[in-house]
Amino acid sequence: MDPAQHKQYVDYRELFTYFGRNKMVILSAAEFLAADAELRELHGKGAERDAGEEARVRELERILFRD
């Protein structure tokens, strides 16, 4: 994990502690990196995303506290 990814994961854990502790399960570092990569890939598609991909973007943004 590079330093930028590590900082994102630390930030995610802080947000989880404050907002998500009672609502969801915290992601491991590997799960966080996979979700972050998937979100970046979907964002890269832009307007070419279909309805299912749009729903997945919203779900990943919620899970990663980026909504």
C-alpha cells in the first residue's frame, strides 16, 4: 500500500469510527483497496455507466464515506 492509499484508509477508518460503527462492518485494508479501485474504475467510465453501475457507484460511495 503506497502512502496515499494508506492515508485514504486511515481517513476511512476515522470516518467509520464516527459514522458507521453501528451501521456496517469495517473493511479490511485489502477490501478497502478493492472497493476504492472499483469506484475509480466506475468513475472513469463517466456517462457510459449503465443503471446497475450507477447503483454500484452510489453503494461504494456510501461504504467508503465519499457521498
